[in-house]
Amino acid sequence: MNRSEFIIATALVLFVSFLLGWFASWIVHRVTRVTQSEMGELDKMAQALHEAEETRDQAITYLQQREAELTNQLTQTEAELNAAMEGLRDTRQETEELRAYIERMQGEA
């Protein structure tokens, strides 16, 4: 193999290597390319996610307000129950005192 054949063989090997590299790059670009319809779909998904997050935040706010209202209502109900129980206790004590008084009065008569 003389010098010119060696140069031609080297040039051919380099050209084939260049073609294989270009073909591999083209295939990778083709596979990983994002189409316009996929971008539109990604935009729709992002919008839907944003709306879902807003809805979740509104639901959390509503639940916190509702929990505060129910806690307030429970506190008021417990206070009313305690007041009713105190009144019932006082009434029972007064009834017992009246019975004892009536029994004493009947015992003296």
C-alpha cells in the first residue's frame, strides 16, 4: 500500500465515520423532538394542574373556615349545656330543700 492509497483509505474511513455520526445525531434528534401538538398538550396539562391547585387551595380555605365555625358552635353548645346542667343541679337542690321543708311541716302538724 503506497502513500496515496493510505490517504484515500483514511479519507474514506473518516467520511464513513462522519456519515455514521451524522446519521446517529439525526436519529437522536428525531426521537427526542417535541412536536407542536405535544407542546399544546403540555400547556393544557399545566393549565389543568394550576386550576386543580387553585381549587385545592379554595377547598382548604373553606374547610378551615367551616372548622372554625363548627368549633365555635361546639364551644357555645358546651357552654349552654354547662349552664343547663348547673340550672338542673340548682333546681334539684331546691326541690330537695322544699321536700325536706314539707316533711318537717307535716311532721310538726
